[in-house]
Amino acid sequence: MVLGGIHLTPLRILILPVLARRASFRKSEKYPGGFNGMDRMAILWSVSAVVMFWVQFPEAIVTGLGVLVDTFGGYLAVRFLIPDGQAMRKAIRVIAVVCVIQGIPMVIEQIAHINVFGLVAGVPLAPAVREGHIRASGTMGCLTAGPFAGALIPVFLWLRTERGSRMIAYVGLAAATAMVVASYSSTSWMALAGSLIGLAFWPLRKRMRMVRRGLFCTIVGLHMVMKAPVWALIARIDLTGSSSGYQRFTLVDMTIRHFSTWWLIGTPDYVNWGWDSYDLCNQFVAVALTGGLLPLIAYIAILSRSFGAIGTARKAVAGMRGQEWFYWCMGSELFSMVMTHWGINYVGVLLMDLFVFVACVSVATSEARESEARRLERPAEAQPVPAAGAAESLSYLTA
């Protein structure tokens, strides 16, 4: 809807009533467990990005307010709607249903060469085709649907261990895999590969510091011996035979070379940097060039603190295999998301999916801290009071 020049998209129509409802709750009820580092970085990123946009385009006040509703408002709404573990599990089950609603029509799109959503929605009826291969889109688009689904594989694998959720977990796994295959894009396969790689490191979960250091040394070593910079490896990624990996490499390369141009508030001049440079199909590049260094640091901090919170929570439940597996699946999903960041920018449904994930991490890690605190308090409460003689012996031993 357009009211007085203000565009109210379906996403904003959903967000605004949630924010209005949130305003009626007491502060302690809005965000159980309180705001954490991830929440603060998410707010800093969304607000600073819009402020930098206004500095570049002072006349685009209404547009900036719309973006603020999508990012700042969208994050607060999702954070409010997922206050506890029960809501988190329900959200994951609902996302599995979303995959089914998208996955089945995408398979039909591959077989019948028609997008059934085009019969009722504002999407093309004919499927997208590249190099003779159909790239099923559904309503999300071929570049969005696959990465969205591929990153969900780990949490669906965890969901199958939950009582009463095994059927929806298997259905979600099948639908998400179908979406990855039907979308036929390299970024979709990267999302799936990221999920599987993350899960494969489960046996090394207690040695991840060594793995991270080894990965860092490998990247530095490659940069030293390669004729091109290490990020030129992006140009080599072609999982479908029709990928535009070279354009994605160029985006990263030009962003690094033009650091002095965009670091303060971003720049609109990136459209003149080279072939297809207007297409910011890299989330890190998109955040940097449209907002500058501050939003980029805040955005990276969201991901970094999410990794840190998941790792801390996993260590807190060490020995409880089921809970460890849950946190490891969440970490694998985040790893998959980071991999897809190099092939697509997160807008619309992908951005909301990221918000849901961060909200789930906040809830899960908060509950892990509370559980750890209760576990540590329980032995102290159960400890019997020593007799007088025993007390004297105890004081002697202590001295």
C-alpha cells in the first residue's frame, strides 16, 4: 500500500503492529534475560547504516525511515516474538513449513517449467534460465531461496531429536534440500556445503581453537605464495558451470582498493568501478559501500558475538551430548550463513531469517547461562551442615 507517498510493504505491515504491541508490555517482559552484545550490535548496525545513508542522500528521509522499519524495527519485532525456548522451537517448525510451501512449487517449476506463484502473485510466470538450466525461484527468487534453505539444514537435523517434531523435521529437511537443488545457483550449493562442513567438525568441537588458527595460517600462507590476492579464490568458485564468481571477486577487490573512498560514510560511486559493480551481491561489501566502516564493524560484531555466545553455551553444557549437539547445529547454521554472505547481499527474507537466528541464539544462550547457574547452586544448597567437631576439623584443613 502507498499512503501519502509512504510505501507500506507486506513486511512493514507485519512489523508495525508487533512494535505497537511490544510498546504495551513492561520492560522486563519485552526481552527476557535483557539485552546482550548481539542485540546492541544489531541496533548499532541498523541505526548507523540509515544515518550514513541520510548523510549521503539528505533528501531521502522517507526512504531511510522505511529501511529503519525493516532493519531496526524488524529486529526488535523478531526479538520480542521469540522470548523463550518454546517460542524458538515453534519458530523453527514454522520455518520448516515455509520451506515446504516454497519447495514443492520450486520442484514443479523445474518439471513443468512454470512458476505456479506467477498465477496468483507478482512474480514472473516463466522460470529464470541460465546456460540452459532452469533456476527455480518460487516467491523468494533463485538467488535467495537456495541460500535461505541450505543454511537451515543443521537446525532441522537438530529438530528431529525433539519429541513430537520428528515428522516436521524430516519434511523440512526434504523441502530445504529440494529448494537448494531446484534453485541451481552456486550460492545455494555453498549454503548447503557450509552446513555440512560445519556439522562434519563435530568430532573436533573441543579443538576448534586449533582449527581456527590453522585456517588463519593457511589463508596467510596462500596470500603470500599466490600470484593474485587470496580473495581471488572467489573467482574460482563455480559449482553450476554458470556462476559469476569473477564479478564477486571484482567487488571485493575494488572495495579493498577504494577503501579511502567509502570508509567514512560509504559511497554511491561504486557503480562506476567496473563491470556489473552496481550489483552488490556480497553482504559485507554491501554494508561497507552503503554505510561505511562503522556499520561494517557493527555487522561483523553481530556474527562474531553470535559465534562467541554459541561457543560459550556449548562449553557450559559440556558432557550433555544432546544440548551440545543443539548448539553445534546453531553454529553450523551461522557458518553456512557467513559463507553465503560472499555470494549474495542479505535483504528481505534473508535479513529476517538472520534476525530470527540471532534472536534464537540470544534465547538459547541465555537459557544455557541460567541452567549453568542453577546447576552450580544446587550442590551448595544440598551440602549438609557439618557437626561442631567436623566444623573445627574443616577450619583446620582450610587454614
